[in-house]
Amino acid sequence: MPELEKLQMYIDAEGHDPASGAYIETFNPYTGKAWGLVPRGNADDVNCAVAAAKKAFVSGEWPKLTATARGHLLRRLGDLVAENADRLGEIEVRDNGKLIAEMALQTKYAAQWYYYFGGLADKIEGGVLPIDKADHFAYTSHEPLGVIAMIIPWNSPLLLLTWKLAAALAAGNTVVVKPSEFTSASALAFARLVEQAGFPKGVFNVVTGYGQEAGEPLVTHPDVAKIAFTGGSQSGTRVYEKAAAGLKKVSLELGGKSPNIVFADCHMENAVKGAVSGIFAATGQTCIAGSRLLVQESIHDEFVDKIVAFAKTAKMGNPMSMETQVGPVTTPPQFEKILGYMDVARADGAECVLGGQKSVRPECGDGWFIEPTIYTGVTNSMRIAQEEVFGPVLSIIPFKDDEEAVEIANDVVYGLAAGLWTSDIRRAIEIPKRIQAGTIWVNTYRAVSYMAPFGGYKSSGLGRESGQDAIYEYMQTKTVWISTATETANPFVLR
């Protein structure tokens, strides 16, 4: 049996072994076999990383850099990400089982965030206030927060890290990242690119390990100014509670149960492809999954036949193959969770018209594969329609008209994303105004950009990532007053 690769944390621009001396096996979801050992960090490692980040923020070269100079470093990092995109993509596939066909593009595209925020770094301006007080001059400026803790999930580690990191560094902060214990390898490989780009020591640090042992000490550390978290709503709530005790700023990108709404006047073939993209791409392991497919009654049966037929053609197997369309589930706990929801759906009376079980296809080997699954006869009150499954499981819900479509779409605690398919321009403009979600796609799905703010309504989170909005999530506003008076007024009276 080959020896497992032993990884190191990255603290203060150096490899760092865990203080505990303990490691966590990391697995290839396609083979189901361990390939590496991830350091099992704890509070001692967190303290070391935060100390390095704090030192880098208050002294050394980083705070001396102009915003323009920070932008140059970010653009250099973008170049390195682009140059190493294939290698980074392969690391992601080995660690989380996502398709190389998607990851090869995703890692290349990630470079655009560093270019965009590198350009934005020196465009954040304060302003002179037309103040109403005589003999006073007042202005505002925007300043970085300090040490940012970033907690990253296992489904798209590098891209979701990038959404946070590019804005935080452009704003002048320093960072400690805690990736998922299931998918730490890509963040550790990426750390060396940050070093190669020329960022000063301590600006970027990576601590690996379990949530309770490494994540919680990071969230509660007194020298951490903000937590940027992406993950499940239950974990996000705990992070929010812990952060509140220290009055820390937070941004939370949490779960979703997104409605993908198909109207009778849609271009049906495009809508079928959009519905499949919304739920079976990335094996459904995405917070924006269109897991509730709302179909207008007049086309319901025809649409179900078409989507079942199309989904049946999905090719499963080795995610390293460019031909594969549906890969494995990333973790054993998630694999069991999805199978458990299938039991729930059956018990609640949903009709399974496709899949509904783990895959036994020879091309899936010993990996954690689940067949693309479609349920009909679903009502919006069923658990399968209300709770985030985070897998290749689609619930189809019929609706009568626009009013009922909007009512069903909004009748859930989440509000991350939504899609609608229609040829009616009035509907395309009016319906998005009424849907409670942070991103609405019309006649498309799963489109993201470094220019477009992303985030949720309701239980789907707080704050925005990407676009100009994102950089302000990592800054605070300062107001400066300067008196030009020759004589100070009554000191006992509020000016």
C-alpha cells in the first residue's frame, strides 16, 4: 500500500506541522480511498496563525503598501492562478470529486476575481462632506478591518475562497483560512502561489482541521475582526452566535432551496436543459441548486417526460474524464444524508420517476455515487421540498398561474437564488421583483461573475460576495472632523 502524502498547514509563509501531531485522512470520492493526510489543527495552531496575520496587518511591509501596490500583487496572483489552473483543478477533483470538465474552467475563471479586485483596490474613495457646521472641514475614508477569518466549504473550495479573498486583500486586510477537513489540499497548494506572487509574510495563512477544534477557536479569537463563512445554515447560525459574543462582523453565504420556475410559454428544450443544469450539474452539491422545479400545470406531464428522458442520458463515472457529466458525492456523511432524504420522500408520498438509489453502474466503481433522481407528486410542504438535500435530487411541483408560482417560490426559509423560464418579457421583468432571493436567472441558470454581487435573503445568509459591493464588506468607514475656527466655542455644548 503506497504511503499517504502528508500535507502541512501554511502559517507566516512557512509549512507548519500540527501542534497536536495528529492528522486526518483525506479521500478521493471516486475511488473511496485515502490519498493524503491533512494536519489536524487546534487552538494552538489558530493562535499562531492569527498572531502572524495580526503582526502582518499592524507592522511590516503590508500596511506600508499603497492600494495601487496591493492591486499589482493581486493581478500577479491572478496570473499565477491562471498559469496553474489545470494543476489546481486536478487537486480539487481528487479531493472533492467534482468534474474536471467544470473545474478546469472554474479554476481558470477564478483568476478574474484577482484581476477585478486588483483594479478596484485603488478606486475606493472617501468623500468631502458638505458639512452644516461653520468653521469645520469633514471627510470620510474607508479602511480595512484587520484579521479576517475565512471558513470554506467542501463543494467548491478554491472558487469560494477566491470570492472572499480577492475583496479582503484588495481592502488591505490579512487572512486566516480554515478549509473543510474533507477538502484542504487545494487551499494549501494555492497558498504557495500567494507566496510566489510576493505577498508579505503573514498576510495569508491556512489552518486545517475540524470545525470544533480549529474553526471555533478561529471564530472566537479576540484578534479576529470578521468571519466570512460559506456552508450550511445550521453551521452558519452557530458561527453567527459565536461571532456575536465578540461583536465581530460577519458575512454568511448559507443554504438554498431554490425554485426553478417553468412557465407554459417557455422554450421547452432550453428549459429542460436549464432544469438539468440547475440540479444535476456539480452532482447537486451547490447552494444555488434549483432543487425545486415548479412547472405550470398545462405542460407538466410533457415536461416531466422530457426531463426524465434527458436526465437518463447523463454519463456517470470518473470525474477526471472530460466525458463524465455526473460525478460522485464528495463525502460519506453527505452520501448517507442524501440516501436518507430518499427514504423521507418515499414516506411522504412523493413518486420517484428516476433514480432514487445509490449507483451500481460499473463505471462508478467503489465511489460514492447516487443516481440522478427525480420526484413528482411533490407538494411544497414536504420535507423534500423544504429542506436542503445538497445532492442530485429534484422535486417537481406543479402550479397554476403566476400568483401561485410566486407563492410557492417564496414559501421556504431560504432565499439564495431562483430561475424562471418564459418568453413573456413582462413576466421576465415583473416576477423577479416579487421573488425573495438574492440572484434571479431568467432563461439561464448557474451563471456567476466577478462583477455580479452574490448573496442571500432570509436564512440564506448575510452580506454579498463579488462585484463592487463585496469590497465594502471588508472595510469600515471613518469620519474626520477638522476645525478651522480661530476660537473654540463653549466646550460644554454639543457642536
